[in-house]
Amino acid sequence: MPKLLINGLAVEVNDGTTVLDAAEKIGLEIPTLCHAKECEPETSCMLCVVKNNKTGQLIPACSAKVAEGMEIDTECDEVQSARQDILNLLLSEHVGDCEAPCTRVCPAHLDIPLMLREIEQGNDEAAAWIARRDLALPISLGYVCPAPCEKGCRRKEMDAPLKIKNAHRQAAESFQSLKADFPNLGKKVAIIGAGPAGLSSVWKLCQLGYDCTLYDEAPLAGGDLRKHADLPAEVLDAEIEWLERAGITFKLGNPLLLQEIAGGYDGVVFASKEKPVTLFGDAFYAQEHVLTVKAIGNGKEAALQLDESLSGEPVPTIGKRFDSKVGRLRQSEVRELEKNCVAGESAGKSAPQLEAARCLHCDCRKPVTCKLRKYAEQYGADQKAFPADERGHIQLIGHNESVVFEPGKCIKCGLCIKITKQAGEELGLTFQGRGFNTTLAVPFDETLASALKKSAQACVEICPTGALAFRSE
């Protein structure tokens, strides 16, 4: 049984063990994109590269077998730089947005495509929860928000943008009896200021499992929202009552004794228009803003900063995450994305469903599980490091079937080809073409559904990007 060192840690493994498996044995994760335990190593992506200090060579951990006396380094600068270059090269031909433009420009980062999918499929309660979860005051915002998301909507390049503001307002109005159930972290936090930023901050912290108390000298919560002529007071009151039912404690109408507040809580968020001259303890600041939706976003960000400080764990947010961007679309690509729409399937659909069905769904269907995005973020990848002469085209295959294939997001790892073969698919998937023209395809130009009769679920799950995904998920 060969013995080796990995990052200075001794490990003994069986003959024939790969460096990747040896590292896993001692709890070290080496990144991979083209590797799966149920498949033979392909070494097509090379992201798993490590350095053998004995020889000075960079080797692929997924296929390289251990040898007696090896000294492996998985974290040195040379390895980090190589992985970054590999990711930059993969991203140079990647055609896809991690986030839809509507979500990207929404100051509160509402997951608009997901909410619209739920509305489209008649899952009204789920849509209401997404609006409530992300916006804190989704009904009130439906009255006062200038809807920057609609200015970013790509549907306007065809006819008119989706009525997103109406969508989250109507969704939340339909289910005002939603019940909230969150974990209990056993930690107490205080939020000072009950305007939109304060309400958003306390709501996000409540979702995260903190025992939350909101303070304000004013007798009513809402701040400057109460001065908005377009917002009925009873609408705002009902949303604040919902937050109170969710478990938030409101202490309003009394002078603030800041030192007493600071001494009784694990963390504090100040939510006001002016940043305090001095902050005390583990305190963060959420700025109120003339745009309510911007104040909502500021409140969420401050809550996540406080959570990161108290938990010691980094909190990924849309503003911080790696975000592949396609940029301006060609008219042919807008028409290609129109294949995502199901506007023609109108029988028995409500007006909100028909409006939601107009969405082009230009977002990624796997924004959370995409490993390419995860590692691009981890290694500080730059999509523009190796600019292509011309960006590839957006293309959808299987848009009217259960699984959709987007060639522009495929990294040609070959995992799905192996899975279809293992599953005994009659057709399965294959590579066609050579060199830069190599593409994933179904043999004989058959449909994607005919290639994935047995292995659709497995292929979607093993795909390391959003190239293969279920149409409606």
C-alpha cells in the first residue's frame, strides 16, 4: 500500500487509487467538472490539476494514480493559477447568463424567473412565498416601486416587458395567510429603525433563524412609506402585521436607549437615512433610500453581513456571486429564447398565468448547482480574460420536451454520453465534429427525448453546468 503526502498530510491507500480519491480520504476537496465516481476519468476539463512536488509536474488528480513517496500540493500558487486559467478558457466560450437581467437589476434581487415559473404553473402559494421571502413588503412595493426590473426585461425587445411589479403584488395578495416557520439559532439581534430598510433587514434575519426585535421612536412602522400618496395605509399595516405574526417583536413609540439595546443583543443593525457617527459592538448599517426597493435591498445586505459576522460563514448573494453575462442579444437569439415561452398553451389559464407565460426565461435553470459558476467564483475567474473573436449563439434544443439542452453552456465533459451508455439507451448522446467544432448531439438528428428515454434524470443531475436541465424546473 503506497504512502504519500498531500498538503503535508500523510495518507496510505491501496494500489491503483487516484490522487483525487486519496485526497478525499483525508477530507481534502479537489475541484472537478468532468469527473464522476460512476464513470471512468475523462480528464477533459483538467480543473483537478495538482502539483507533484517530487517531479515538479502538474498532473490531473482524477486519473493520476498514487505512487510511493509522492508529495502532492493541491493549493500552491501554481495550481491556483492553472485552475483560474482553465476556468477562464471554459468561460471564454460560455454563452449564458447566471442571473436573468430582470433579477440582476432589481435592487432587492427578487428571484423573478422562479416566481414567474410558479405563477405560470399555477403554484400560487409558492409564488407568493418567493415574493414575500425576497421583498419583505411585496404588496406595498407593488404600489410604489418604479419597476427597474421591467426596464431590464428582454421581452421588451419583442413587444412589451412583463408586468413584474403587478405579478409580485398579485401573488402576495392572494396568500396573505402564509405561515412562516424558521430555525432557531438561539441568538438575539436588534434592528434600529422601522423604515423599509429596517423592515427588510429584520425580515431577512428572522428567516435566518435569529430572535429579532425592531426598535423605532415613531409610533408606527413603515418610515417614509407612510408618506407615499399611492400606498393605502391599510395595505402597509397589513404587511407589517404579517411580519409581526412571523415572529418579529416590534418596540415602537419610545425613546431609544442605545447602550441598553447594545448590551442585550448578539448583533445590531442600524437602519436610517444617515449613517451614525459611531457604531458599537457587532453592528451593521442599512441605509434608507428614496427608492423603497433600494432600501429593501440595503436592508437585506446588512442582514446578510451581520449573519456572516455572527456565523463565521460566507453568505453568497447575487451581488457578490460570479455572474456570467451574455450581453445584448441578437434578434435571432431573442426568437430562439421565445421557444421557452408557453404563451400558446392558454386553455384554462388565468390572466396572471398567461402574463407569466410570456417570460423568455433567459436565466440559467441551474444557478445554484452549476459547478462552473461555483468554481469560477472560488478561483476569481474572469470571463473576459480570453475574449473570443465572436460570441457564440444562444441555442435551445428540446425546448418542447421535458429536458432542454443549451449547447452554449456545454463544456464537453462527456459525462452525459457515458451515462446514456450505462443506461442502455438505444440512441443516447455522442460527440460530433472535431476540434473547436466538436458538439454534443443526438445520433441521426433524432430528438433529445428519444435519446434520454431512461436516463434524463441522471443526465440532468450529472451535468456540471446548466447545459442540460429540465424545462420547467
